[in-house]
Amino acid sequence: MAAADLPSEILYAIFEECATLAHEHDRDDRPWQAHLCKPECLLDWIYVTHVCRHWRAAAFSWSPLWTRLVLVSKPWANALLSRSGTIPVSISTDFKEKEWDRDIVLENLSRIKELVLGTSNFASLEEIFNVLGTSDPDHGTIMLESLSITTVDPSDYPNVMHVSPNVSFANDHKLRRLHLDFFPFGLHFMALDGMQNLVELSISGISMADWFDELEGRTIHLPRLSRLHIADGWEESSAFLAALQYSNPLHYLGLDTGGGASTKTLLQCILITLGRYHAVKAHKPWKFPLTISGYYYALGIDVAMERTGDNETSHSTTFCIEAIQSSPLNSSQLHDLRKKTMRENYPRLTSVSDGSPGFHFSSMSALDDALRFFGILSAVFPVSSIVALTISRKRGSGDTISASVLSIILMSLPNLATFLTCRTQLSNIVLALLPRRTGSKIWPMPALRLRELSLSCIDDVSDIGVDCLVEDQPRYNLPATLSLSKCLAYRSNWTSLDRLSLTRCASIDENERVALRRLKMIVIEDELLNH
């Protein structure tokens, strides 16, 4: 069939896919609520509608194609508004130096369903925010269902600006999703009270310490709230949670907190919070380690060591735990779950948008080394249900995670399916992937169900001795020295990888890479870490 003869239904699918890919490329894995559109979000796909007159006519006739407005210029914005007909639209803009985009937003508030606003132009943002918060009748009935106010660079802040004390999001009766990320205005917590239809709330970069004293004895009524994500300290987050009043336990709860406490203290806070506010199914009173059926877990650990003088060292572990309730996960879902535990990908506006029941807890720093952290975690959490693991060494740290610690962790994760490690010595990784010896006992193969291994920023030599692992080399058919390829070939007698990813691993030479490619797995080299 010639391109000019394709039916409209197929053309609609082509246009929609191209438009989606243009946004996805620019979003860099950020959720829509954190995405500020650039001209490329339109210009990178619009040419697809120019193939022929038939395609052009089909595109013009399909109003839903034009409902995600990209504010390249005022003429383009007006054209998109016209082509979208009367269908509700979505707008994402940073305002920058221009004023016409502010006018587009203000003039069409009665049609906007989703609105993502950046904070480069504070005057324009304040004007729109005051309209939204006071339901100005001059702008008609506000149809807004999703509002995200975010900033790209918090250092651009002026002094905190205070909005009208009469501002209340409760005036926006249809609002179901609210994200405030580094919100630049002074906001009283009671501005949230009475939002009857709010289902999803994310607050990040706003100091709740200013609300702390006033929250005691107060109630914030959000009857339909189901998904909540807060980035603040434990005490402030706990006080805010205690003030919330909603009808049913939360389906999703995320807390990104500060550190400076022991692992035990932080995990106790997690469990208390989980038990009080989340609809997690567990036997109560809880017995440890917890038995929580139907959840898949990802764990991220970022280790650091600093010398404090007099040959003393200080250890800390940044951690993140992500859990979702789901049917068995496919490879793509495992990737997504693992990425949420990587420090550079922490979702500021977040996982609340994913839709699955679950929870997310992270701490900037637990004052314990990785081994002690994992030991305490294992005592209270069902680590056997961890399917995705990320372990990295903090940039600039003088320490690396040892082979013995890695081995203990991997031995404790029988269902681990995907493992990424960054800035870890290759020799330690290889040793940890082999059976561990304790006295005369040889332990089983670590991470027996591992299907994907990703290595990033690996910078040591690949050949190592294995005498520390096994006493009887002939019995286990191990060579005297062992590279990564030999390690994986040895493991293949019990379990095989499906995929190996190597990113910035200059120390793995070409001969070793050739040996790795000969194994029965997909080898992806110099892949971007986030993919």
C-alpha cells in the first residue's frame, strides 16, 4: 500500500508515536510533571505530517494530536490552539524572558487540563499562581486537573515572595495532581486544606520547618489523597503526615529525607511511617524481617569514606529503597525500578506518577558502612525479595566496597535479577560473583538468578588470583587467574547472564571484550548509564 493510501487510523498512530518520542527524547527520563518543553518537542516531529497532502489533511483533522502545546512562538501557540478545537490541552513552559506565553496560559485557563510551569520568570508565575489560587471569575471556570510548579535552577531564586494569604488550592475543584518542586513563594500549609479531589501530592525543596510549630493540632483535609511524595527531614515529614486527614491508607508513599542518623534509627522511622500511613499488606503486629507479599524491591547503596585525621575514618551509606506491587516484572520494568534507586535519577516529582501501589524511602546519609547498613536492613526488611540492586562509590571518596562485603550482599539476594555497580574495583566484582569460602565450606553461587549485569566507571586490572575463594581449584575447575569473562563463563555452568552492559570501562581491554562477546549473552558497550 502506498503511503498516500494509508487509512487515517494508521496515520494517527504514526503521528502520535512521533510526537511522543520527541517529548521522550527531551525529557531525559524525567516524568511529564518535571518536563519543560523546548522547541524540539514540536519541531522534531512536525515534519512527519508533511509527507503528502493526504497526511497533512489527516493531521489537521485529528484534534487530539495538537493538545500538548509547545510554546515555540505565539503564532505557533495560536495555531495549535486552533487545531486542537475545544479539547482540553496540556501546556509546559518555563516563561524565561517572554511574556506572550504567560498571556496564552491566562487566556486559556478554562481549557488547560495539565500545566507545568518553570520559575525563570517569577512575576509571570506569581500572577498565574494568584489567579489559580483565588479562582478569578474573569478567567472562567478553571478545568485544571494537574499542576506542577518546578524550577530548573534553585540558585536563581530571589528572596522568598509571599503570595496573597487568601490563596487556596481548594478553589481549584478539579485538581487531582499537585507537584511543588522548589516552590519560590512563601506558602502556608493551609493553602492545601480542603482539596476535595486531590489524589496525588508531591512536595520537594520546600522547607516544612517553617510549618513545623503551626502543624501541631492542625488538620489538612485531603479526603481522596492516595499518592504522596515528600522530600524533607524525618521530623518535618512526620509532622506533615500526622496533620493530613484522608479517607483510606495511602497506595503510594515516598519520602526523600536528610541523614545524619544511624541506619537503625532511619529504618525504624521508615517502618513506623509505613505502618501508620500506607495500605501495605503485612501481618500485624509486625514480625521481623517483614513478610510483605506481592511487592518487588529495588535497593540503591552509595558508599563513602572520609579521613577525619589521626588516621581515623568516617563511613556513611546513602540508601534508597523502592517497592512496587506488581505481577512478575519484565526486563523493561526491572530497568525502571532499578533507575529509581540511582542517586542521579531520584525522581523529584516522582514515582507518584507511575500508578503502581508501592513505597519509596531514601536517606542522604546513614552513619554506617555498607556491611553494617545491609546487616541492619536484612534484620527488618525482606531482602530476599530484592530484584534490582545498585551499588556505587561516592565520587571523590577514598574507599571502595570490598569483595567480601559485595559477596555477603549478593549471597543474601537469591532473587536478584539486575545489578549495576559504579566506581567499584573490577577485581572485587569478579570475586563477589564467585562462590565464597568460609573455612572448609563453599557457599552456593551468589545471585543465582542474576540476568543482567551493568558495570560503570571500572578502572582497575581484570586478572586476579582466586586462592582466597576456593581451596580445591581442580575440584571446581577454576583457572589460577580469573578475568571477568572467565568468571561469567564459570557461572554459566549454573546460571547465565542475558545481558552485560559496560560503560566507561577503559581498563577492560579489547581481548577481554572479544572473550565476553563469545559468551551466550548480549554485550552492550559504552552504553549511557541511565539506559
